[in-house]
Amino acid sequence: MKRIGILSDTHSCWDDRFALHFSDCDEIWHAGDIGYIDVVERLKAVCPVVRAVKGNIDSGVVARQCAELLMFRVEDVNVLLTHIGGYPGRYSRGMPALLRENAIKLFVCGHSHILKVMYDRELDLLHINPGAAGHHGWQKQRTLVKLTIDGGDMRDLEVIELAGRVN
């Protein structure tokens, strides 16, 4: 059984509540638009397993250290983590085939700054966009997500709302 913390679109923002809310996690996943690499380093101080992908604003060290897409397995769940991927009914070009071909059961992406948790019946997978954890963007509420993966079961999904963004 693994407890997973998920965030995206920090845009170089660090909030000490990331550490507070993710302190019980076995892994932390960052779905891109990290900003400064310090965000990833600070997440690693909270949890030794941090998986992070680069987003469309990431450059320099982040772009060199983080792939655009990661596919991996946690417990019995095949996961795809990327920044821009769309969502059920509006996936990015080529994404449905990639998800299907790799038997993905959990698809995590960011980019939109919109918190979205949806089940895709056609592809038989759970889609999670954790929304935006940083201050940059148009979102009114900053969010994080946590869930438990136990074998092939995904459960106990929790949405954590942080203070609204700073203008």
C-alpha cells in the first residue's frame, strides 16, 4: 500500500504546507510547471521518492533533469505522469492510444490549473489533474491531491485546498 501526494503548477512557489500535507506520503508526484528546481529538492526532503515531469514553463536545470512524460507502476497500477495531456473526452493528440497501449489505469497531468478528477469508462482509467499549487495563474483556489494505491485499488482520494492565489 502506498500513499501518494500529487501537485502541479507550482511555478517556483514553495509553501510549507506541501511538507505538512505530504509528510505521510510514500511518494510525491509533480505534474510539471515546477519553476525552480529547489521545489523538487524540497519535496525530496519531505519524501525520498519524488517523480516530476517538466512543463511548458520549465527550462534550465528542471528541463535537463525532468522528462516530459513518465510511465511507471505503483503496486498493481500502471501510471502515466505528464504536464499537458488533456482529460477524458478532450485528450491531447495521440494520448488515448498511448494510454490504451500501455494499459494505464491512472493518468496524472497538470497545465490547466483546474482541479479535475474523472473516471474514463472508455479507457478504464482514473484521470487526475491536481489543479495548481502555486500562485501564478488565474485559479482562485490552490490545491493538492492525495490518494492511496493498494494493489490495483485506488482509494481515499483527498483534495487539499490551500489559500487562494496572491495577485
